[in-house]
Amino acid sequence: MKFTELDLKPAIRKALVKKGYEDLTPIQEQTFPHVLSGRDLIALAETGSGKTAACGIPVVQSVDPDIKAVQALILVPTRELALQYVDEIAWIAKETGVNAFAVYGGFSMDIQKSKLAHGVQILVATPGRLIDLLYNSPLRLAEVRYFVLDEADEMLNQGFLPDIEFVFSCMVHEHHTMLFSATMPEEIKRLSKKYLTNAMMIELIAAQKAPSSLSHYFEEVKPHQRFEKMLELIKTEKPKQAILFCSSRTNCEKLYDHLKKELKSVEQIHGGLEQGKRTSLFRRFKKLDIQYLVATDIASRGLDFSHATHIFNYDVPHNPEGYTHRTGRTARMGREGKAVTFFTGRDIGKIKHIIRANRITPHWIGPEPDLSRPAEKKKQYGASSNRGKGSGPGRGPRKDFRRRKTVKKPGE
Ligand code: AMP
């Protein structure tokens, strides 16, 4: 279906033409009629499907620029996603008179308050900062007609459930809710049952779980060789742009320190960086001003880096979903992409699980490993055994792979 077949505001049509959007993506085709008719919606879809515009275009179409109050609220789990959302809505809304704004932690609340006071119709927010503003500013949600929960499963993973329930409790008036999630755990089902009315369910995950334009490479390495092996591959592959994922902030810093001595245009992004820095890195990477980004999973959810051609899993992701999210940063909208995962004998179990659960056809760099063999024990490749070996950052202790007990909210 073409955008010209929809009854959109001329200013939105103009923006879409300027941006080069002609055809709706499958998720847009399926969600638009329901969003425009105001039906509650649960969409099982990931980013890369065009879901930001799937909700952004109808929301911009539906809010009234003459009412100087928040009419659409979009909750997202991270600051980076908030920025991506608001950037996408800003160009759609550019000539409509509709104002979109994002609020998130780590940024001056006074500036956010004064912007809100000038009239914002579409507010994108991380849960913690939204609640701070509800308590400490005149911001109210009484005019909200559209409530979007993006990456709902990730928000629950991050421990935002009480915050989300609080926001729902602030919206006692009639409104439409759209919930986007990559998975449908029990908690999301319960949340939907409690707060959504007669919701339409749209499922688009299966079709895009493993895009055929994405090739999956795996290489078994000894812990002390990991850095050299990755560097070697980078030098042969010469990626146009790559993200190199680590499982902890410490590993990310170590890898960055080593990599910047070897390559030009390398930066790192993790939750420990000050917000202004994160925002600028994120925008520069999107614009292709940075070639290599060493990152924690902060960059794995939902972000649209359309230039990224390669994903390197320097550390194996925690689980199959983590793999899908990381590798989903490339091969977007049918483009070619390569994911390369480095693993050791200790990671055999995880690799097997990732390949099976994601129905991946693996390409092996080097000999194909026997995935049925038991995983090697900790002491063989423990932190102390590889310290000082090789020129790379070495491997951190096993605890780097464990889920933290106290979950830090990345949006805060
Ligand atoms: P998203 O899933 O929202 O992160 O979008 C993935 C990418 O698709 C982004 O670069 C969007 O700008 C782009 N996109 C979204 N909708 C369309 C469309 N209808 N036509 C062309 N590109 C699109």
C-alpha cells in the first residue's frame, strides 16, 4: 500500500515524500487502520520493521496542534530510544504545527519543564523522568488520548512495571493504548488484560526474526586470542560501520582502550557515560561520523543504525533474545548485514541455545565445533588464567556474564 492512498494531512504527506517513504511497511499496513480508528493494539514487532513511523504518523495525524497540552505519550525504556523516537516524529510533524519533545533522566529538569510549559502535543519519555515531572512540575496527563508503550518487554525486564502501572493510573479518562513488544511474557499479557480494552493483536515477529539479508558467523577462540582474532577479521572485512558488543561496562572500556590504538574512528557507549556524551555519540554514529562503536547492550534494543553493516559479539550475548536484539542493529529494511560472534569453550551451551532458538544457519570461521560437547569449566578460562596473555583486553571474570540482581534502569 502507498502512503498516497491514505487520507493524511498534506503536511505529513509532504514530509513523507521528502524523506522518500512511498510504500507502507507490513507493520504500518497492519497497524495504521487500527491506530487511526482508535482501537487498542498489541503489536509483536521489533525495530527495523518501521514501527516508529507506524505509530508516529497516525499519532501526528490525530493530535490537535491548537491544544497546548500533551495528547500523545510514548514511553520507552532508554534515553537513546527516546531520542530516536522524537527525531522520527519531529520530521513527520515538521510542518504540521505539532510539537514533539523527549524527556529522560540525566538532562536538566528545568529545561524540560520550560519546554513543556510552551506546549508539547507529543511527549516521548523514559518512565523515571516522566514520574519525576508528574510529581515536580505542572505536567499532567489528562489530555492524553494516545498512550504508546514501546519495547514493553524490555521495560518490564528493566523493572519499570510499577512505574508503568503508575502512569496507567494517572490516565483514568478515555484513551487508546498501543503496546509494542518483541515478546509476549506473562506479565505483558496480564498488563494488557488489565489496562487495554478489546485490543487487536498483530504479530510480525516470525516473519522478521532472522532476516535473510543477515548472515551469522561464529568463531571459536581461546580467551587470550579473542582480541587479535577480531582485529584480524575487522582488517579483512573493512566494515563500513560496525558495533562491537560487550557484556559489561568494564569489558567495554577495556576493549575500547585496546581498539583505539589499532583503528581510527572508534568510540564507546555505555551507561556510565554522561548523558550529553551518550546523545552526541548516538547521533554521530547514526550519521556515520563514527565507524566503530564499542557498546554494552544499551545499544542493542530498538535503535535504528541504518548504516551498520557488521555486528561483532566480542562477548556472547546472555540469551537468544539478546542475540536477536544485538544483531538486529544491522541488515535493517532488507539491507545486507553480517553478525560475527566470538566464543570460547565455556560458551558452547549458550551458542547452541542461540542457534537453536533463533533457527540460525551458522557459518563457521575456522573448524566447525562439536556443539554436543560439554562446556569447558570456569577454572580453565577464568580471569586469573588469562591475565597478561596476548595484547587484547583479556576476559573479565565469569560474573560479567551474570544477570545483575539489582537492575539499574538504563533510562534513568
Ligand atoms: P524502525 O523499525 O522504526 O526503527 O524503522 C527502521 C527504519 O526504516 C528506519 O530507518 C526508518 O526511517 C525506516 N522506515 C520506516 N518506515 C519506512 C517506510 N515506509 N519506507 C521506507 N523506510 C521506512
